[in-house]
Amino acid sequence: MINSSIYNGQVIHKRFKPKVHYFKYNVFSLLIDIDELEIIANKIKIFSYNKFNIISFFDKDHGPRDGTSVKEWVIKNLKDIGIENHKIQIKLLCYPRIFGYVFNPLSIFYCYNENAELKAILYEVKNTFNEQHTYVFPVEKNSKIITQNCNKKFYVSPFIEMETAYNFRLAEPKETLSIFIKQTDPEGILLSACQIGRKEDISTKQLLINFLRHPMMTVKIIMAIHFEALRLWGKGVKLVKKNIKIKNDISIEK
């Protein structure tokens, strides 16, 4: 039985200040059991692992981004929060490459122990400067809704100051996908973002259907980021200077 799946849904953003700004896009994501990548590639003709195809997954798009094992990178980071278990199951929610291209603003690693209990979540955030920061959170107890908070440590949008905080509120991806993020500054809520979706089996047929629905999705994502930035600039939202340059960074959160 394959544990990996597809989630078809929407990404929605709403900014509340200094100007109201709203957008919504239809997308599909893969929830990939890292141990199943070779199995999926052998089963599905239009999907490849570390090889070019209509739809593909490359190790170098995540974690250390040098082509080495993403799983070993996750296990190493889990040790830093006291989780030492090589039987850990890792599921990664992300956009796949389409015709060799992808940009993932946010990828989420769900980490389970041998009893299928969620023990940690890693939020892997990228910006358009080829930089990446991963927020590593332990999950203290299994509950239907998981809430996690941290200060912003990574420059993402040129229209948002660094002195803000994130509130993540999500459920384990099962029949539906539900991820809500609230960003606040010292004066209150700045923006909210969510990704919602419905589960579909991962198969040649379903991947092909999703590709035909969204043939240019990954290109559309990066174009939409710049288009929405242009709209914000047109509304008079001031630019925030980028002062620090990084490649890959990690923070351990509580």
C-alpha cells in the first residue's frame, strides 16, 4: 500500500495592512513518503526520482540542497530536538517539479515514529534569492489541531519587516489538507495564509489529471509571486531592505 498522495486545492493569502491585499490560486501538492520515492517512480510512468520527467522529485530541491539524502538530513535535525529514531517515517508536502522546474515557498516535513505518532514538523521556507530557512518544531502531544509559534528569522517578502512572528495552525494531512499561518507584528495581525485541499490517490491517472489541470503550475507560482509583489508596490507598500545573505539555515523552535 502506498502512503503517498496528492492534495488538490487552493492557496489563499490576505494582507491586512498597510494596504489590504488578497489573492487565491488553485494548486496541487504531493505528500510524499520519502521511503516511497523509488517505488512511485517505478510505478508511475510520468513521475521520476532525480531524473527529468513531466513530473519529478529531486533531492537537491530540499534539505541540504546538494543532492544528498533528504531523509538523513531530517534525521540529523530531529536529533537536535531529542528525537533519535531511525525508524522514523517522513512525509513531505511540497510542489513537484513540472518539466524540470519548481519553486516551493513552503514545504512541510511531517515526522512520525514507529507507532505512527506525529513527533515533529519541519517548515522549510524559501525566498526568491535562492535562500532557505527551516523551522524545526517538536510535536509535544498528538491532538487534532497542532498550534506552533515562532519569531520570523528569515527574509521572505520585500514588503514585510523582520520584526514579526508566525503562528502555524494545522492538522495532520488525511482526507483533507488544512494549513493556516498567521503573521503578526507588534501592533497585531499583518497577514493570514492558508493551503487547503482534498486527498487523491497517487497514480498515473490522477497525476496526469492534475498536470492537465495545472500544466504550468510551478512556473505560474514564481510568476504569481512577482505579479503580486508588483501589485503591492503599485498600492504604495514600502520595500524592506535585505541585509543578510544566507544559503541554508535552521532554527530549533519550542
